[in-house]
Amino acid sequence: MAPATLQGAERTGTSPAMEDPGARTTEESSPTPEELASVRTTVARLKAAYPSVDADTVEATVGASYDAFRQARVRKYVPILAERRSRKALAAATGSTPDTAGDGP
């Protein structure tokens, strides 16, 4: 590596080649509008999939699942990972599988 490149990396604290365009910085701690919409969509899907579970329980489960990924630097897969975690938790709590008649393609 050329000394000029190394000095630039030391000066900025990161290497330009190592930066991830999908990564969030520490200043971006609040959810984006897209993430908020994804939470609402996930809650709606899981309420339909688990009609016997109280709506507040579904919302709390989804919220906890998203919180588990709060520190994730790359946010692209957080919605699907959080939904899977929520489905697993709700299935375990109810001892059943979801009603999947209206889910997915």
C-alpha cells in the first residue's frame, strides 16, 4: 500500500475501500421512514397470521425483534430477519404454526 493511501486512512479513521454504502453511522440511530413502514407491514402481516394472539403482543414481539438488530450496521436485511424472529417467537408462544393463507407469493 502506498504511504499516501495509508496516511489518508489514518487521517480519516477508515479506509475508503472499507466503507459500506449501506452501513449506518452512529449519528443515524433513529429508524428511517422505510424501516417504520416495514415495522407496520410486519405487524399487520403477523396479526393476520396469528389472529388468536393479542395485537399488543404481536406489536411488542415485532418491536423486540427490530430492537435486537438496532446496532446492525448493514440495514438491508433487518426487516426479513426481524420478521422471521417474530414469527418464530409467536409460533413458540402459541405452540402452533401461523395461518399462512394470505402470506407471500
